[in-house]
Amino acid sequence: MAPLRHYAAYLRPRMFPATFIMALTGWAASPTRPRQLAVCARQLALLFVVHSVLLWGGTNAYNSSQDRDAGPVNLLPNPPPLPPRLDVFGVACMALAVAVATLAGARAALLTACAIPLSIYYSIKSGKPSGKPPARAPRVRRGKDIGGVDNAIYAVGGAGSILLGWCITGAPLDARAVSIAFGFALAIFGGCPTTQIFQLGPRDDYATSPSWTTLLGARRTLIAGAAFFAAHVAWLARAWPSSRSPSWWLTLGWASLVALGAAHSVWWSRAPFVAPYRRMVRQMSLMLASQLCWTGAALTV
């Protein structure tokens, strides 16, 4: 049996903090989030385990089992040998996330459960992996192999993360929660393709590596990303809860960092395949920092 640390590595622990920010944003914006430190700590610990460790980690493990990852993948530059039954391990982690989410109520558990078929559809491959190209295309393609659908699943998953953070406080889902989730989904739709570019080469196209990025082309994808970042600011600036925050500098920091992210995306589009991993990390850092500013401003309302 493979060492337990090999299974744990495919949860991609480096992604835990970044993914937790999405759920933390929904928690911070919730009107019913607790103010007592001990209650906050319990809710946030539960949210971290359910969302980032079990649900997102299990999704990562399942995805690697289907892709047979042997080289660098997102925030796992040196993956260990694939352990056996990694797919079963990934699905078990996601199922455990639903069970643990019941501690926060039915809404949180239902949202967590809805993420599982989406995660599986994104990654699943038909048939057993053989290392050889298939003789013909599968009758039903998985989500990540359909340009636009792959990115939409990322965006819906990000919106779900916001809503899970909101619901774990016990707040009912309402139009305000959905509006905030949609605003961040716009940023995710624009930013997530950058995680595909560093795994591609200049000669890759939609026929060999189908994705949103190869459908548009790396250069146009990065330019489109900047447009989605602008739409993200425009949407949330209309009626976002942090507009009443006394921490105006956090509001300014959020908008400024998104603007920097958009400018970086346009600059990157001039040479998409030059140092793509380093540029991806810089892009993600700008957008995560902007979301932390928004979240901080929401906490002061």
C-alpha cells in the first residue's frame, strides 16, 4: 500500500488557504455571522475542514486520478507516484465533507452534496486508463474537455464556496448572497484559465488539449480575463455590503488590486508562454489579495 503522505499530497494542501478565502468571503458577508470569538473559531474550523480539506482536496485527488498526473500540476509541482485507488479516496473525502457539513445544518450539507456530481463530471474519464490515446472520442465528454464548460464549472464552484460560507452561519440564502456569489464568479471565470496556460505549449490547440484557453487562444483568454475582472468590480460596486464599511482603504485596496490584476493579465497576453508558472502565481496572488481586502471590509460593516 502506498504511504498515506502520497494520498495527502494529492489533496494539494498548498491550495487549502487559497480555496478557503472563497468560503471565508461568504462567511464574512453573512448578516448572521457570530461575533463571539469562540463561536467564530468553531464555525471557521468547520468551514475549513469541510470546504478546503475534504471537498476541495477530494476534488483535487479525484482529478489527479483521472488525469494520471505525473508532472507539475496546479500548486503541486512535484507530485509523488499515483497511489492506488486514488479516485475512491477522492470521492470518499467528498462524501465525508457532506457528513461533516450536517453539523452546520441542512443547507450547508445540501450545498456540499451538490458539488460532488459537478466535481466528478469535471474530471471523470470513461474506461480504464491505459496510457494510450483512445481509438475514438468518448460518447460523453467530461466537463474539463469542453471549452467554456470547464471554466463555467470553476465559476459555479467558486460561487458555491461563497454560498457555503454564508450558509454555515445559519443565514438563509437570499438575493444578496446570490449577488455577491455571482460577482466573485465573474472574477473566477476570468482568472482560472491562467492555471491552464503553464501546462500548455505554443503548439497546443483545441484538438489536442480542449479547454477554454485553447478555444480562445492563450492571448485572447488573458485579455478576456481582464474584461471579466472589470465586470467583477462593476457588479460588486453597485450594492456590495462593504460599501458601508468604515475601512474605506480596504475598499480602495480591493478595487486597486483587481485593476492591477487586469493590467497584469493584459501585459501577460503579449507573451503568454514566457515564464507562465511565475506569472500565474503573481496573477493569483493579486486576485486573492484583492478578495482578502473585500472580505476585510465586509468584516467591519
